[in-house]
Amino acid sequence: GKATRLHSQDCINAIASILPEFIGGSADLAPSNMTLMKCTGDFLKDSYSERNMRFGIREFGMGAVANAVSLDKTGLIPYCATFTIFSDYMRGAIRIAALSRAGTIFVTTHDSIAVGEDGPTHQPIETLPSLRLIPDLTVMRPADGNETAGAYKYAVERSKLHSRPTFMAFSRQALPNLPNSSIENVQKGAYAVIECEKPTLILIGTGSEVSICVDAAKELESTGAKVRVV
């Protein structure tokens, strides 16, 4: 497996090559967020046909610009990116996206405590639960490559067809591809990665914790427990 931020990069570039209305960028973190579109250059003065936007370290301004691009109703599909923890700086724009029905796709990486050398200042602990409380904002935390593809399918359709925002959080660390994961199962919201009849224990996880739940289930099964992983 590989980090879901790398799967995200694959999805962004696949989408960018077939949807010319896909436009966006990162708050000075493109090499870490893996959000650069390789098929186009930088959107700058006198180069308005390009689609990579260099927002700089201004998360709220970035989110507000992306919202405006969506709400202008030209058919553009905007995305913007930062670390998951730094979405706190963008919180007002995220909430306004939900209230105003903007089809902004919020792409974030470094979704857990596994953020390398950056330490506690970059570890999102309460971040995702608080974002899930925002009405009409869909928060998705893919666990592998299949789920990442499913998340982007949902996010682009939700933006293009319904003008609603989606927030996605991807991992920095490599993750294994899961049994039973698929684009179709993502549409369900939740599904069984490991199924069994009459389980004695059900483990529920999202993102980079799902593979940990799978490993835990295998250990528990060796003791005679029947474990379902969702």
C-alpha cells in the first residue's frame, strides 16, 4: 500500500486531465498535500488559462476564494488544500461553504497522530469530530486507494451536481489496501471490511485506523473471538 495522500494525488491528476473546470491549490503545502495538477501551470496574472492556484499561507482566504469560485456558478469545481489540523484556521470558510451551499472540495492531509517529525502541534485530535458536526458538510476519511477514489467520485459529483461541500482527510503514512473496499462501498457511508456471523465484537474505524482494526481483529480471532470490522 501507499499513503492515501498519494492516492489522492493520483485522483486529482486523473480528474484534472478530463475535467477542464477542475481548479484549485494549496496553502503553501502542495509538495506535502500532493495536490499539484501536472497537466496545467500556475494561475497568475496574464496566465488565466492555468489551474494551479498558489494561495500562500492564508487558509481562511483560500477557503473563501474557493467558495466564491463555486458560488459564481460558472460550472468550475474548486478544491483547496492544507494539513488537517490547519483546517482550524479555515473553519469560518468551511462553515460558510455548508451554509451557502458552495461546492468546495476541501482536501487535507496528515490526518492522524502519524505526522512524522512535526509533533503535537500538527496532530489533529478533536479536529475531525468537530467538523462532522457542521450540518451539510460531508467529512470523508478514506482508508486506502479504493476508498480514496470513491471519495473523489462522491466529492466531484456533490460539487458539480448539487453544489455542496466535501471535506476529505488523507494519511501521511502508507496504508495497506483493505479487503472488501471499493468505490461502490464508499457510497454506503459505512460497510464491513471483515464480515462474520454473530460477532462477539464489532470494531469501527475510519482512515488510517481501519487497518489497525483489521490487525486487531486477526489477533482477537486467535483467542476465539468473532470480530466484525466496519
